[in-house]
Amino acid sequence: MWELIRANKRNSIVLIVLMAVVLLLLGFVIGLGFFGSEGGFFGLIIASVIWLILTLVSFSSGDQIFLAASNAKAITHDDYPQLFNIVEEMKIAASLPAMPKVYIIPDSAPNAFATGRSPETASVAVTAGLLGRLNRDELQGVIAHEISHILHRDILFVTVAGIMLGSILLLSQVFLRGMFYSSMGSRRRFSGGGKGGGQAAIFMLIIAIIAAILAPIMAQLLYFALSRRREYLADAGGARLTRYPEGLASALEKIANDPSPQLASVNKVTAPMYIVNPFKKKGQMKLSDLTSTHPPISERVRILRSMSHGASFKDYSDAFTNVTKNKTVVPAMALTKEDIALRQASAEAKKKQRAEYQMRQVGDIMRSVNQFVFLTCLCGLKLKIPPNFKANKVQCPRCKRILDLPKK
Amino acid sequence: MTALIVVAVVLALFVAFVIGVYNTLIRLRNQVNNSWSQIDVQLKRRHDLIPNLVETAKGYMKHERGTFEEITKARSQAMGAKTVAEASKAEGALGEAMSKFLLVVENYPDLKANQNFLSLQEELTSTENKIAFSRQSYNDQVLFFNNKIQMFPSNIVANMFKFGKRDFFEIEIAAEREVPKVSF
């Protein structure tokens, strides 16, 4: 466990340094391409300024920006006791130093993510669609996966690496667009720059263009490769926390087979944060293995289901090599022998779901979070009044009684 | 002269090693203590929930007096426990009584429909889970701490400062060890 966290931290630092080098090189080359031999330092400075600003912003309020962008609403224990309790259970199992803040995203696509700077200031967000579809054990599996991301320090990694990727994308976009427009205007600056330096300038320019096209692709592949690995590790961590891999497995299966439209408010940089890839695929080919942010769900489910001996990282690693025939993703340091027995399903999971009731309950929670007013008419009908309803009386649609709205 | 420098460097390295390991051990010991207090918090919470639950359920379950008496007795024994051994035994008995109670509840559809009871039941389920998970995390921490103390080279520092091994927290649950009886 602790070995894994240490290995993960080291990997994060390596990746972030690599990406910083790519970013600064890109800035340097673009500067050279644009302004000739003195421009290199200028480009370097611009690249570091962009990076510094984005890093400062992401450190001070990256999680808040991300939560606000996904339209997440903070909830307390009273809004949805079960979700809150499950997060607390997993917080205890992982012995996190503080209780993560809990958010609900009003979206019918089932998904979840964790964000934050450190385990002390973490947040967990789940969509309403997820709450409506999963039973207690499955929800616990999903939350355990998210808490593992917090425990493994993946949340900081995703924020920093994501911001870095964002700045590389931004820089190369600005450069390529700049090139495009300036080539439409005057070409003289590039073709006849100095005395006989024309050849070299054009050469530098071509290198800069190639770098501007290649750097974002390289950075993305690097980022995605590591985030795929981290998804497996968070699955392993989740199974270890709950001692019940089947909960997460059946949750992933339900999420994969869900027909709802894809999550609104998601982009290339934030996609790796979610428990399953929020982009719905359409007619993918084999190339997607390299560019996808998440491992295939069917494979994750099969790995979790073949953990029949125990719930330690060693057991997950064995199951992983059995299913994928690949080298294990778990760092060798974390493969110490641990005796961790699996547990049984809780009583509730065995019961049949009352899906419609559960869905309606989640809908009510979303409304109460969004300041809806609930009013029960004498005839028994429950009226749900939106916050922008201005009149102070309302007619019951069933029995035609006139009801007074409570004053705000 | 060079010999002196070599000795000084080796000594400095050793001191740095001792300080590093000592601090790690202290941090781990604090984590173990913290996990232990977590278990305590959750056990208290269970004791607080039970009177409410019994009060709500009593009206619906007139014929289950025996179950309630068992719970109340187990609770007061658990609350009065002085030593760790006593506590783990009494908490085991209380956990058993609670799970028996939750099974009996299945026969009372009216009670299961009661909103108040439903929310109490969720709290109780969650508290039972939290007890289990805090025990699990405590035992994980103890395992790690004990390994650190016994393994080379950290055992040198542990012996220097007399860090002692910690005990695992095992709850005695008779039902879990009983072989299920099959009768035809």
C-alpha cells in the first residue's frame, strides 16, 4: 500500500518533469522559428509564464473550477445519507486524514470522479444517474475506486499533468494559428530574414512546425498511458478497501451497458478523471488502445471477477496477468504477500432493486439541492415547485385545491 | 586525516538513518493510535443508535421481546466493558444480536415501510460497516508497523528506542466460527 503510493509519487514527478521539458522545448523551438536565433529565450520565457500561471491557478482552485464546470452541487449527510455514509466508510477504510467533500452532478449518465490537491482537501463527485442505478455494494465499489485515486495521490497528478497538457496544447495551437495567419499576410519576414540566414531560418521554422504538431501528441500519449495504468491500480485499491471486488465489477458492468446519452461538460483533459471514459465510442478501431484514457471495461470487469483468492494487490496482479497476458501494472514494491480474505455480499445486494422508486428518490434529492420547494396536498399529491416559481399560491392539479406556498 | 573523515561521514550517515527511521516509526505509531480511536468512535455511535432503533421498532414488533432484551443487555455490557479483551467480546455479542434483529425485521413489512426506521436502518448498516472498516484499517496499520519493527534495518532503531509490537483487534464472533447445522 505505502510502497505503491511512493512508487506512484515518483512516477508522477517523472511524468511532470518530462512534460515540463516538452513544454519548454516547444517554447524554445517556436521562439527560434518565429523570431530567429534570439527568439529562443523569448519563447522559453513565454512558455514558462504560461505554465506558471496555469499551475498557480490549478493549485489554488483547480478542483473548484473543475467541480463548477461539471455543475456539481455539494451535499451534506441529510441530503443523501447513504452516499455520504458510504464515502465516510471508505474514508475510514483508507484512513484518509479528512472526510472528502461529497458532490452530486445532475446528469443521467452514470459516472464519478475525485479531485483535489491532497488527501486533506479532496472531493468526490458522482452523477445522479449513478445513484439511481447502483445498489449499496456497487456504489461502495465505485466510491472505493475514487478514494483509491485520492489515496494514491492520482488527483494531484491528474490536475498538474492535465494543466501541463493543456498548456502544451494551447501553445502549439497559438503557434500554428499564428503561422497560418502570418503566412497569409507578409511572407517576407521568414523568407528574407537576415544576410544569408534565410536557409537556416526556414529550416528552424519547419522544425518548429513539426515540434508544434508532435509535442501535443506525444504529451497526450504519455498522459493517457499513465492514466490507463492508474485506473487499473485504483480498481486494485478499491477491491482491497472493500474486500469485495464483485461490487465494483458489477457497477462497471452496469455503467458500461447504460443507454443514457454521454455526459455533458467533459473534455479531453478532464476525461481521465472519471471512473469510466465519459466519451461514448462510435465505431472504434484498434488504434483506440493507444489513445484511450481508460482500459476497456470488459477487461476491468474480468480481472476483478477472477480475483477468487483474496483482495490484496498481489491477487489483483495475478488476476491481471491471467486475463490480459500482459506484464503486471502493479509496481513490484507493492507486491508483498498479504493475506486479505474476501467478504460476502451485504444483505441489501441480494434483494431485488426497486429501480423506479430509487430513480425518483434521486430526482427529489437533486430538486432539494436545487432549492425546489416540496408541498404535500391534502389529497396526498406531492407537488415539487421550482425555485423560479414566483406566485405565492398554487393549484393542486388533482383535486383543484388552492395551496399557499411557504414564504422563503 | 582521511581515516577521520571516513569515520565522520559514516557516523553522520548512521545518525541520519536513525533519525529518518525514528520519525517513520513515530508517524506509523501515531497512525495506529489514530485508527484505534476511530474504532472507538464508531462503537460509541452504535451504542447511541440502538435505543432509537429499539424505540421505533417496539411498536411494530410486539412478539419479539426476547430479541430486544438481548440487544439491550448486550449493549449495556459493551458500554460497561473495562478492558480491551472484555470490549471485543461484548461488542462481538452485540454485533451478533444486531444482525439477528435485522434478519427478524424482514418479517415486518409495515416496519420496513416506516420512513424513520428506514433512515435508522441505513445509519445502523453504515455504522456496522464503519466498525468493520475501521477494524480492517487498524489491523492493516498494525501489520505494517509490526513488520517495520521486526525487519532489518529498521529493527535496529526500533530496539534502540524500545518500540513494542502492537496487537491485532479481533472481534470474537461465535456465529462466524460455528459450523452451520443441517437438519433434514
